Amino acid sequence: MFSEESSQYFAATVCESGCIEVRLDAPDGKCAAAIEFDCDAPTGVYTALPEGISGAHDVYFVFSESDIGFYDWQFL
């Protein structure tokens, strides 16, 4: 559950190249964020959320490639 104060950013540590979409409530639900990257070593990346997120949601990560390294993530 997200706090009453909405999250404004999505951050992750990733490796390789591709895109990760953050979707709410279903794998084909509303896209809350999308982050593209191309890096050879684990790298921290972040993006602003177009709309803040608050309340209870199931969160789904949709990957453009099968070999993406996805180490950690957080909403800020």
C-alpha cells in the first residue's frame, strides 16, 4: 500500500538494455511509469511519475526483454 502522501518517482537498479513498464492492478493495467535503459553493469535509474500514486494497488513489472537484470526498486 502506498502512503497517503503520493509517490512521485520510480527508481530501480537494472542491467542490460530494454524497457520496464510499471503497471497498476493488472499486467495490462494503467501504465504508471516506463523506464528505458542501456547499461553493461548494474546501474541506478529513475523516472518521475506522470501522476502521483497513493492507496492500495497491485504492482506489475512488464519487461521488454527476457534478459534484463532487475536488482531492486522503490517508489519515492
